[in-house]
Amino acid sequence: MIRAFPLKHYAHRSKREKITAPAKLVTERVNFSHPDLSRAMNRLLRNCGRTIVRKKLESLKEDRHIQNQELNGAYSSQGCRCGYVDAKNRKSQSEFECKFCGLTMNADVKSAKVIDGRSSAPNLGAKYISKRSVLDELVKRFIERRKVGADNRSAL
Ligand SMILES: [Zn+2]
């Protein structure tokens, strides 16, 4: 599955306004594998899936001048906008509920927002950094946010 929602493009539009194509898509690199399939089937699925997606993105770029930015999607399904990352945040395939701040939302929409936010965070969004590096950065950011919040509260 590709999570590619031009959120910023549509966020301020009313229902009556004509929706036009976005100038840019932000997508995550998808693995295209399934644990129940054989190694050979996973390789076939991965190769076909990547080829189909790559060709579609190339045609969007050529035909409609829509740019694509592919980002690292590690922990995008488990992370919240408050910065808390936990596998338990994902209640089901479609439901997200943050165990820290209580945010509830459609899991795919929330993940797309996380991916979109990474488009301006190079040390999180880089395609080829390890999952461990992404998790370390997310935890560091969450702790920093809590410190800043605590400092602001104690200054009042
Ligand atoms: Zn949260």
C-alpha cells in the first residue's frame, strides 16, 4: 500500500472548490512483502510492486508534472503527532489511539500525516537510514519535547 496524501494541498479547501492535482506527492518506501508468503513469492511481489509504483510515479511526473518525494516510513504507523511511538498505539489495521495523549484517528491518515511531516526532517525522512536510527531520533525528539514542556511549565 502506498500512503500518498497531498494533505497540505487540500487542507484549506472547501467542498465547493474544484480540487486540482497536487504539485508534489510524499510517499514512503514500501517493502511489498508478506510473512505468510514463500521467499520466492515475496521476491516476485516485491519486484513487481516496486516496478508498478515506480512507473506510475514516473508517468505522473511526465504527464502531470507531479513531483514525488520518497521517504523512510519506519514507525510511521506507530508514532503520534505528540511524538510518542509505541506498537500498542495501533489498535488494529485501521485504528490508531495514542497511549500517551489519547489521540484517536484513522491509522492510514495518521501515518500519511507522519510521512508528510518527515518531508521537512532530513534525519528522519532519509530513505536509507536504519529503522533503529529512526527510532533513536524519534525517542530523542519525544524526550526533548517533554523537557521543553516541563521547563515552560516550571517558568510560569
Ligand atoms: Zn500522542
